[in-house]
Amino acid sequence: MGYPSVVSGIRSPRRLRHAAVAVIMAMLAASPVLAQDETKVVEYVGSVELTPWKGVAGTEVAITGSGFDPGTEVEIVWNSVEGSWLLEGAAQEEFVGREFEPTATPMSSATVEADGSFEAAFEAPVDYGFSHDVTVESDGQLLNKAGFRLEPTLTVTPSSGPVGTPINVRMEGIGWGYLENSWQLTYDNQYTGVLTSVTSDGVAVATIPATGGVGPHRIRIIHGAFTVPYLNGQQSPRPDRVDYTFDFEVTPGDAVMPLPAASQALPVEPAQVPADGDGPAVWADVASGPVGTPLTISGRGFEPGQEVSLAWTSVVGNRISGSGWEEVSRDVGVVPVSDDGTIELAWAIPDDLGGPHRLIVETDGAPMAETSVTITPSLVSSEVVQGPFGEMAQIVLKGVGWTETANIYTLVYDNVFLGYSCGFNSQGDVTINMPLTGAPGWHFVDLYPGIYKGEDMGGVQNFRTPQLTFEDDHPGERLPAFRLAFEVTPSALATGGGDEATLSID
């Protein structure tokens, strides 16, 4: 099995100060407290208690209250946030962090008894972890509240299998604040990548391959806001952030091979013909696809008998030289207009940067109509590698993007993060040369999207690191990950500078 190829949409974060909330679940004494807008004083009514005051998603929670007005209809509300990633710039090319907006979800209701008490119950939802206010409200007015601590959980499936087996990791209850987000995965005490859950309500889902020799291998989830795991969390200001571990047993048997390269790319997305309207129009039958995807360019509303020119735009430059970047165009060709005012040209997506590109129809240098085609990344290797230790292998990607959320791919070797590559300066072409290492047998290379640079909430640094949760929580573009396999053969050491071998997943 390989990676899923679709990433959920464009979501973003903005820097936001997270107020530290004590995880105390107890009866709240009646006292004047400032409301959330800090402009109105709320007189708490009665007192409330949660039993239990902490637990995992799905926990049945009882809420009891006393000292309320008899006959009052009260509503039990779960308070949380909704997260998003933030992007800026004309092409949404700048990563500027994450933001979280307050949410309130009714969970249960009750009628206050003659003695001023009430009882209700609700099930703790799947949500961001750690502290949540559970408010008691009537007609939209806050009467009182208590706190519930939503505990993180880790699920790993399966528990065993031969080398290459996809291991599915699911963590629920990741927090949204600085000291509660950004959990790191390690495999046999080697750093693999980061788990995020900004747009997935505290849920992080990742898939890694089983690697290493026959026997047990330890997967560990550790908090670490500064890119890598923080190893003595029990001595930190937040000792409640415990580690989560799982042991996977690599068993004898044939290695589980990745999917073919073409199956790991995003599917080609067809485009729709634009609705009738005034003036010329142009479109392609493909909205997005990898380099080399055949497409047909069509148009209507042009003057019969004339010739029109087609131009393809791209971004040229880099973030290193200091000269910046600019949009440039190149000629695609000249197309005659038919007697009915239409044009048609068979073409293919060119070798270029990933992301959207404008396709412009011009007459005498003047633009008449335009459309857009998006290039998605692809793995262009075609052969499975088998070679001795030390032999050089070459991995080639096409269509890597240029924005801060799309211009790098990170490389993980047998679940160990090795480094990253950039495709901006090379117009989407990424070529990685790497020696084959490890014991004889099958080894696995994973290429994950990541965030190159930008701004983020204070204290969080998730840049230039494998984002294992790319499918559900990557900011910006829809991007695939790629998995490759190769076999180190039991032969003499290869000498340096040997022939390059092409890696693939075919």
C-alpha cells in the first residue's frame, strides 16, 4: 500500500496568544467574573460539577448543578475553537501562521428542579485536547461553567507485519495552543517527522512504513514545538504532556512494496467548459495534473479567419539570491481560428513549477482571454533499485512548487529524517542523489511535503521538517507524498562515484 494522494484544502494559522487554562474541574463558587469580551461583568449562578472532570473522546460525562432558579431550562455547551492556516500574498505564497476562532456546541439540556438542582450528561467529543470550558447557559446567557480536560490518545494499526507494511498512526486530542500542539514521531529513537492537527480538530493521521530487521520496533510520540522532540517533558512547565508509545513487530515474509509511481500522484482533475458569455473565452479540459499530462486547449468567440497566439506564464526566481521572483510568459504556439470562431490545440502540461499557471490567448500582443492550469508534483523514476551498499541512487521529482508551503520535499530514509530539497530555482525539477545504505534487504524512502519558511504562533517552529499529516492538515496546495523502495544486495562495498541507479515504486 502507498500513501493517499489527496490533501485537504487550504487552511491556515495566525499568531494568537493562548491564555493558559488550569485543568481544574471543581465546583465554581458564585462570584463576579468578566465575560469573554471583557466589557460585561457576569454574576455566576449556583455551582456546577463534572464527573469525571477528565477523559478521552467518547467519555460519558455527568454534569450536576445546584443553586439555580427552579424551572429554568438550561443548556450544556462545549466550548472549543476552529483552526485554520493563514496564507498571504497575491498567489497565497507566504505562510503567516495559524489562527483559532472560538466555537460553542450544545451538548445536552435539562430543567432545574424545585430544589434548584439539575442533572445532565454528554459524551466528550473528538476535539482539540486539554482544557475546555463546559458552560451552563439559559436563553443565550452564561450562568456558570466548569472545566473538562480532554486527554490525548494514540492508536496504531496493525501491530505486526513484514517490512514495508503501512503503519497507520492516529492521535486524537492534540491541543491547539503553543505548549500543546506540534507532536513529533520517532521510530526506534530516530526522528521521523511532525504531527499537526490545526484544521482537523486535534486529530493527526499519518502512515509510515515498517522498517528495520525482524523483531520489535518502538514508535514514540513526543511533544516538541521547536521542530524536534523535547526529551525531558516531565520536567517542563507542562509535565502533563506525557509520551505515547507503541511497539510494532516486524515479521518474516515478503516486503510490502509501495504503489506504482503514477498511483501516488494526485489524480488528474478535469476542467469544466465555461458558461456562455460575452466576448472570447478559452479553457483546457484539464484543471490540474502532473507534468506531461495530455490536454486540449479550446476557445470560442474569436474572429473567424484570424490567428491567435497562446502564452504560458510561470514564476522565475528564488528566495536565496535576493533578486526575488517574477512572472514571465513563453509562447505556446499560433492557432488558426475556425469559421465558427473557435480554436483547438492538443498540448501537454509542460515541465515547470508546480502550482497554477495562466494560459493566455493574445492577438497582436493584446490579451483576449485566459484560463489556468495547475501543475501537481510527480515522481518520474521508472525502475526498482537493486544494488550494493554505497551505490548511488537518484530520485527525480517534477512539478514541485514555489510557494512557502509547496517548494520543498523532505526525505525520510527508513523512518529517519535525512533532509529536504527545494524546487523553486530549478523550475520544479528536484533531483536527489543518495547512496544506498543499511543491511542487505529492502529499504524505504519517503518524500513528504513540508513548510519551507514563514511566520507562526510564538514558540512554534515546524519549518523544513516532514509533515506526516500532510493529507489532512497541510496549508496551501493539495500535495501528495511519495514512497520508494530499493534493495541493498549482499555484495562487496561499492566504490564511490559508481553508476547512478534510478529509484522507483513500480
